[in-house]
Amino acid sequence: MKLEPIYSTVELTETQEDDLLGKEFNQWWGREWQRIKKDFDVWYAQSIQGRQEADAVGEEHQELAALRAAYDQKIEFLLANLTTAQPEELKRIYTAGGTMSMPDPREGNYKIREELFRELQQKFETEMTDQLAQALQSLIDQIVSKIQALLWDTEEVRKYLLHSHVDESIEQARIRHGFQVLFLRFGRVAVEVFIAKPLQARERLLSERWAEIKTLEAFYQGIDKDNARDEGRLTHYLRYGLWEKALSLPALVKASRAQVKAASTQDMAETAAAEIAAATSTRTRTTKAAAVIQELAEPVNGVKEDINRAPEPINFEQVVNEINGDLTALQDYLKNSVFYAAGFITYCNQELERIRNRFKEMEDSDRQWIGVIRTAVKYERNPKIPFNIAHSKRDFRIRREIALELKEVRESYTQVY
């Protein structure tokens, strides 16, 4: 009789318990969420985010530079452990199909390169991207860990953020595929132009792959104290087997940068002739254009005759030296050109920003994080959350338990009497 007036008004539903997390909780969470977003943005800019023009040498953030280091290590490892490039295997391929005493150097060169090209392509398609994906996953894990810390290590943050309740391995496979597509876009070309053909047989390849070769030249970011691989010198190396730059063309051609980049001597001559033709009368156009073509053709032919092209190998040792030189050049361009041409840093930034944006949109647009934190507070699953309602909540639950006991006693008393 003494307790009944005190506890008879207690509701036996969850409504009042939910009210304990009503307006007061919403106001608290609104302030906390703004602080969490600000802290996260500051951390992200300092620890993860790349700088402008991040695909230029030295511009990536130190965290993303780790991805560059992983890429370089993988390239060095693959090229240092090629089965085809082992001395015994080189000798076996070189002498296959011919006599041991008089093998054909040209045929041996082709055979070695065919095997080497096939092995490189296979390794790049199956082994290259795992290292990159692991490096990116490490950065993603850092973001997830930071978000978990900002949300007081609440359970299931990773599941909601990365959709891991479906299957996180699917997301990881998507990332690996993205790296593979980017790498093979220029990695295959680099292997083809350096390895597929001997020096004496690259003219057709230079013509067919001209655009890709010029792209590799443009993106080259190696630091060479002798400036031996600047604009145009990759083309010169592939054609002549030497890094020295071709002799200067006449001043008329040098006047236009586009002309210097033309695909052939004939193209440069036609371009120059077209410019002259546009500035002259119809009557003199043909004569001057023809004169320019003739003027350009003669010295360039002379240049080609004077250039010291690397000689064609005439024995096994020279074949190996030529191939090893091309492998060294391939490694240089894979590390200092393909990496930047493929846009790996940009791709990583996009993936990391996608995680960052999802973290914010889950609350700003969908109000998901407030639900996660509210549930943790309501059922006292995370004592680290600094919203102090424990005393009110416990008092409410004690009062409800007493009310339930009183109700049972009252019903029993009624039945007895």
C-alpha cells in the first residue's frame, strides 16, 4: 500500500526509456558530430590526403609515397627473378634449334625476347597488382581505425563503413582490378617496346606505338644528372640503342615544337611545308613546299647515316648485353614513367576520398551514425561514449522492475482474496 502510489504511474513500455535519449541526446550528438567531422578532416589532410599534382615526382603525401615504394620493390623483385633471364636459361633458348657451335645470333635474340616477353606479360597480369592493392588496403585500414577511434571504438563501425557485412573480399578484388587495368594500359606497352623486338627490328613498332611512346616520354619523372632521358630520347634509344639525343634538325623545323614531335621525317617536312603554304600566295605555294621538303630530307638522311647505331649482336654475349640493357631501361621506365602515366596516386586518392565521403554522408544524408551510437548508449554497450545518462536510465529500469513486481503481487492478492 505504501509503494503502490509511488510506482503505479510507471509505464511498462519502452516509450519512456526511449525518451531518455530524446532531445537531450540529439543536441549532444549534433555538437559531437561537428567536432568528429572537423577532427577527421584535419587528420585526413595531415596523414592521408595527397597534394596537388600528386602524380608528379615528390608530390605525393608520405603515406601515399609508401605505395610508390611498394610498387618499386615489386618491379625490382619481378625483374630480378625472371626465369628466362637466368644465364642457363638464356643459353638454352639461344642455342635451341641450331648447332651448339654455330647458333644464329639474330634467331637466338628473337627467341630469347619471345620467351622473355611472354613471361613478363604473364607476371604483370597476375602478380603486379597485389602489392599495390595491399598498400592501398593499408591506407584504408588506417582510415577505418581513425573513424572507429572517433566513434569511441563502437562495434560494427567497419561493417557499416565498408559494407563488410556483404563480403569485404569483393571490395578488395575490385581495387585489385582497378590497379591492374591502370598498370596494363602502359605496362604492356613498355614491355612491348623494350623487349618484344631486337634493336634492328623496331621501326614498325615505333610507328605503331608512337602515341604511347610519346606518352611514356612525357610522364618520365626520373632524376638523371646527365639528363639522358629527356624529351625525345626514349624514341632515340628505341631506334638506335643509345641514350644520346639525335642531332638537331634545321632551324625551320625547330621553330615549332609540334613539328619536332612529328612521327617521321616526312611528317615534319609536310607540316613545315603546310605552314609555309598557308602564309604564301597560291601561285608560289607548291614550289616553296617542295623546296622545304627537299631541304629537310637531305640533312635528315645524312643524320641517320652519321648516327652511331648500336651494332647488331654477333654472338651470345652481345645478345645478352643488348637484352640486359633493355631490361634496365624497362625497369627505369616502369618505375619513373608508367607509375605516373597510370595515375596510381590519383586512383588511390579517389578510393580513399570515397571512404571519407561515405563516412560523412552516412550521417549528413542518412543519419546512420546517430542510430549506431544511440543503440550503444541505450543498451550500455560502450562505456567510452561520453553521454551521461546512466543514473537516469538505471533509476528508470529499477522503478519499472519494482512496478512489475507490484503488479504481480496485486494480481496474486486479488486471486487469493
